[in-house]
Amino acid sequence: MDSYFANAFDQHLLLELAGGRFFERGEDYYRRGAVRSLVEHEGFLTARVIGTQEYRVRFRAKENGGLSYSCSCPVGEDGLFCKHCVAVGLARLEKGAGERRPAEGGKEGLSMEGLGSFLEEQDKGVLVRLLLEQAMENERLRGRLLMWAARMGPEGVDLATFRKAIDDAFRPGELLGYGSVADFTRGIEDVLESVAELLKEGHGEETLDLCQYALKAAEGAMDYDAEGYVGEALEGLEEIHHAACKELKPDPKALARRLFDWEVGGHHDTFFEAAITYADVLEEEGLAEYGRLAEERWAQLPVLGPGEKDPQGHYGKRSRITHVMEALARQKGDVEKLVAVISRDLSGPHRYLRIASIYTEAGQSEKALEWAEEAMWVFPNNRHPGLREFVARQYHHRGRHEEATRLIWPHFAKSPRLESYEELKQHAERAGRWGQWRNKALEFLREDTARRKEESKQSYLSLPVDHSELVRIFLWEGDIEAAWREAQEGGCSENLWLELAARREEEHPEEALAVYESRIEPLIEQTNGAAYKEACELLAKVGDLMRRLDREEEFEEYLELIRTEYKRKRNFVKLLEGLR
């Protein structure tokens, strides 16, 4: 069959797009005949799929050979290639291969191409009435037709019709739920396509006017944009606006003022980094005006020192103008200007770290270290983890390995856990002194554990303190016996006990057996499916170990005792029968 989709996809592509789980489910839908109303015409393929609800699937073959797809189900609205898409793809492959049995009489029925030929022969008035009837029922079709007519008016473009279509597209009326998102986004797509067509037809001024109107409407709809579709529409509108500006070449200064107001005064990053994006349109005159406006607004911001807060409390506005100034500095490649912009707000250690990173990227490592060390001095009690790592790396580069390790130690002392232990090891090994630091860390952790145990005795509300962290560390180091001794001495979490048993059962089956047996009945008592399943898994382990120890009869007696004790737990007994 000669088709836009003849080479668009095959089963391998469907499997690649969907993944094994979705492909298998989609294949089941296809075999059950869930695909209905499969229609193909000029690069579009649509169908309905009957699942828990009725969902609509849409494919579009792109000119470059690519493929776009959508489905109105929850998974499809997240942008994934869902089981319904798989089912429709398989149905199309079957149709293309000619596997579907023809209708009675040996014919497949009228195709879309045949329908097109029929309609071309019909009376224009009849078709107009039919189309108007459908437009009354189909809001999206009505909108597309109205915008098409508004482009072709005898007195020029009917902007009022376009504005109404924009209002309707960006006004969902309520928070969107599954099933309505697809209609909402397609309505927005129709508006963008129609506005883009205006520009292609030479209506540049009207395009600019409508873009600006639509941008305001899109910003107002962002509160409903849980899935990010309106954000994509904003980007699309900005692209059309930019293209219109390139064609019309509006006054650079006036454009600069409009873009600046959008970027600084908007609420959703509208015209983000406009000076860079529109540099080809603004040219030198417009960029100078943009820079003047930015400097004027920038001068109004108070300088913030360490720990200070903006007295005006306008952090959103401050952030936008700061980013504008940073973009202008980057555009000129002026490192010192960029640092001057960032250093206007040194309220937190992360600001110093940004400056240090900028100097590092510029190959000025000494300046980078100076800023980072100053932050360590200015914020002694607020050591930013990234800042600590940055300074330590700089010390290592200079051969100051012991200093780097000493810098990392306070983090371990504040949070003596496996993760900080690993970090300490990475740095101490570069200093060639991991043995000494390891002993210090383990001694500190033992003392900290003992201290917390004593403190927990002072209040009945305190959680019990055990040796879990020491067990984790020894397991990570591969010292299973040391981990077992710690667990025996001070206890550990349930997960760690089970991990210890699993890793020791080969050489110490009796001890592993005791761990497994002690946890089976408490699980059964929990009265939920997951606990029952875990109990049965442990029973299977117990059975394997007892058989290894020639205690099979004892296991059968134990199993019968469990079955008798918990015979009223029917779901558990069913799982137990499966174990047999």
C-alpha cells in the first residue's frame, strides 16, 4: 500500500518506543480487537482504542521521516509511547500487510482517498451545510475554520476572531484532568499553527500583534499547566514573534523596551535571555537600549552582604534582573563584569561558589580559590557541601592533600554515616593516610553511638540506638565477620540482619537459619499480602538451609506447625501451598 506510513514503523520500532512491558500489553489489546475506527490520510493516522475507557491515538508522519504520536490516556499525556499506541501501530502494520480479511464480497470498503474523490463531485452547498453542522458540534474544528476564514477576509485579517480563538484556547476554565489535557493542548497547537500561517502569508504586523496578545493569555494559563504544555506554547509563540521581528525589522529601541518589560516584568520566564535571542534583530542600537534599561533597573537594587536579606523582599524581581545582567555580561565575554553582577548579592555561600566556578572556567584558579576560601571564613557555621568539595579539590590540585582531608573531616563528624565515611576515604587516600583517618573515624563513630545510646535512655520518646551504621560500613568494606560482630554486640536494622544472614549462610548456615526463623512469625502477624509473601520467601530459605543440614524432617514439622497455627489466614495459607 502506498502510504506515508509505509516505512514509518515496524514491530522493532514499536518495541523500542514502548519498551517490553507496554509492547506486551499493547499486543494484547490489538489481538483482542480493541482498535476501532482506524483512519489514515495524508500523513495522519487516527484510531480509537477501547480499554478501561475509550482513548484516542494519533500518529503523524513527519517530512523528515520521523514520527510524532499522542494518546489521550494518562500515560500518553505524559508523553510516553503507551500500550494504546502499540495497539494502533500493530493494527496499521496488519492493514499494510493485507492480513485483515476483506468484507463480504471481497472488498475492503471505501478509503479516505475514495471519500475525497466522492466529496469533490458533490454540490458545494451540501458540503458547506455538512461542514457547518460538524463545526457546531466540534469546538476544535469550529476554531480552525474561523481562524482560516479570518485570514482570508476581504478587508484583511480579522484580528478580533483570532483574539477570541486565543482566549478560548488558553482558557481551560478549570484544572485539567486526564482526557481534557489532549483537547486543551491541541487547541493551543491550532492557534500557533494559524498564527504562523499568517506570517507565511505576509501578515507580519498582524502576527506581531497576535503574538503579544497570545503571550499574555499564555502567561495567564500557566496556573493550569501541570504538564508543561503551556510552557511549550510560550516557547513556540516566542519563536514566531522572533521570526516576525526578523521579517518586519521594527524600531530596535522600541523592541528593546518591549522585550525588557516582558523579561523583567513577566511571571514565567517569558522572553528568557531576550537580548541574546534577539541580538540579530536588536543590533547595536537595540542592544545598547536594552543594556541601558537593565543598568537603570540594576542600580535600584541594594547590595547584599553575608547573611543579609533584600529589604524590599522582591526576590523574584531581583532574580530576573540579575539574570538579565548576567546574560549581558556573558554575551560580551566579560568575566569581571559577570563577577561584579553576582557579587552584588553575597548573602549566602552559594554566591561565592558561583564566582569561584566562573573563575575556574576562565582558567583563573587562584582567584577561584581566594573566593572559595573567603566563603569558608565568612560562613564558618554554614559550610555549603559543594563549597567544601570545591576547596578540597583545589587543595588536592596543589598537592595539599592533608589539608583537603582535614577540611572534609567536620562533615563526617557532623553526620557520621557510610556516605560521609566514603567521602572521607576518597580524600584521605590521596593523602596516603587512609589507615590513620579510618581508625579515627571508626573510633569517633563508636563514641558517638555510645553517647546517643546514653541520651536515648533519658527519654522514653527516644528511638533505640543500635550499631547499624558500623554494620553498613563493614559490609561496604567487605568485612562480613566484623559486621556480624557489631550486629551481635549492638544490634542493627532488620534489613541489615537479613543481608548479613544471606552473606554468611554459605559458611555459617546455623546462624543464618536463626536469623530467618526469628523473623517469620512477626511477618505473618502483620496481616498483609506483602508481609505474607516475605514470610514465605524466608520459609523457602529456611527449607533450603535445613535440607543442607540434613534436617528436612524437622523443616516439615516446622512447616506443619506454621500451617496449623495460622490456618485462619487464608491468603497466607494459599501462598504456603504454593511454597510446597
